[in-house]
Amino acid sequence: MAENERVAVKTVERVSAVSAWEALFRAQVTVMRKLAEDFPSHVISLTEYDVMYTLSIQNNRRMRIRDLNSRTLLTQPSVSRLVDRLTAKGLLSKSVDPSDGRGTIVTLTDQGFEVYRDAARVHGRSITGQMTMALDPDELAQLQALCDKLRIGVSGGNDDCVIDPDAADPDAADLNAADPNSTDPNSTDSDAADSDAADTNAADTNAADPDAAGAVSPGAP
């Protein structure tokens, strides 16, 4: 066995699951800080972007609010309040769910989509810059494959991030896009979270940073 192969084997054996998780979390926090600095928050907040992105990649840009809650990093009360704020601005609309009469359907309006798309273009360029600064194309592909494997494995094999590939505007950059002019039908919004979105069970207490934007995104990027 070559020396570099022996080092690789020893490195794999040395890394614990906790160390790997902390490295992943710290990398995410570092990148999210940079993205938050560049985000056009004068247009919409990063948490609003998270919800609008999630809606933008759905068929007809609409979904039940309970499903929206499960696709973002926000808790149900926070999603409800955020949806109300965006509805008041004309960026979202709400209607009664015809399937049960008690649920709510949330739709991204045409105005909302334009606002989202303008922010997405800036956000996409920022993501591209940060990611390609550290990783080459092969490493980006490897990172995506490992993250997808981890996410699907932890969720019990349910890939709940699959979307309608025709739903997103081809000119809009999604939260995890490597190219700000493209959309990836298998991408997720890591989107991003403010104090309303914090989940005390989401982070290792040794890895959590109170100034970080949260594990999104995307974005919630």
C-alpha cells in the first residue's frame, strides 16, 4: 500500500462521527455568515427568501402551509407569522385548502416571484463566489453527493427535497446553485434562519454560534 493510501486510511479511521458533524456545521456557519453579509436584505430578509425560494420551486409556486413548514428551517409559528407579513406586502397569497377546508394554501404571487428572483440573482452570485473560492468542480460534486447521501440516509430514505424541475425560473439562482443563472431540480434551500428559526436541537452545543445565520436555505441558502 502506498504511503498516501496508508495516511488516507488512518485519517478515515481517526475521524469520529462527532468530529465530522462539527466540521460540517462549522463550515456551514462560516459560509452562511459570508452569505448573510452579501444578501440584499433591503429587498427581503434571508428568512423571507427561504420561504419564497421554497414556494418558487413548487408546481404552480404553491403549497400547503404545513408542507411549507416542513421544507424550511422555521418553526410553525414563525412560518405563519412570516407568511402573514409577506401576504400583507402582496408577495404571497393565502387561500383555503379545498382538500380539507381547514388547511391553508400559500402561493407566491407574480410580484413576489419578481422580488424573489431579483434577490436570487445577487444571492446566487455570492454563493458561487464563496463556494468556488474554496472548492474546485470535482470537490463541489463530491460535496453535493456526500450531503445528499447524508440527508437521505438520516431521513430514512425519503428524498423530500425533490421538486418539479419545470417550476423554477431558469434565470433565477437558487440558494445552492453553483451557477447563478441556473437552477438545480435537486437542490435545497438551506436557507437561512434568524432568531425565530433557531432550533435548540439542531446544533451541537460546542459547535453552535449565536451569531450564525443557522443551518439552511437555501437559503435558507
